[in-house]
Amino acid sequence: MASIKKGDTVIVITGRKQDKGGDKGKTGLVLNVDREKNRILVEGINMVTKHTRVGQTDRGGKTGGIEVAEAPIHISNVALVDPSTKKATRIGARLETKTVDGVKKTVRVRVAKKSGKDI
């Protein structure tokens, strides 16, 4: 079962401190997860400056210039935020039996280790 998914709120647990220009301690929403490279894209974290070549569109408008965008960060450098305490937590799983239209299904539910609340 995946520990961090798209749409989760995570906190950066490693790297340079914020007063030295880093992202440690910042929280953000996960925008994209790359399972093969073990990297995630977090909103507002690891911002980089990209220089794109200047060109023209069909209508004559200018494109390109300097853009600021998020860069991927390794999945081990972030931790999921506990919904009740707003602090970093590990993730566990619990099996639940749900009945939908008379059919019983076993479903895995992600649980915060610190508080025991569902994620």
C-alpha cells in the first residue's frame, strides 16, 4: 500500500532550515507522485528558476522568459501530516469490513500512527 498519495498534506523533515533559505518545516499538498524514481512534487516546496527560450506565438505574442516552478523532492525527505495534531507522523493500515448493497468487502484504511485517526 502506498504511503504518500496525490492530495496528501506533507511536511519537509530534512534539508536546510527556513532561515537559511531552505524548505525544512514547510508543509504543502502533494501534486504528483513518481513511484519509479521515488520522487514527489509538493506545492510551494523546492522552487527552482527555469529559463525558457524566447519565441513567438502564431498571433505574435512573446513566450518564454524566467519561470518559477516546483521541482521533485525525494519521498524520504517528507512525512505525512497528522490530521489532528498537524505534526509529522508515520502511516499504518487497518482492515475494515464494509457492506455495500449486501456485499461485504474488506478495505484497507490508512491510519496515522501517533493519533490513530484515519487519513
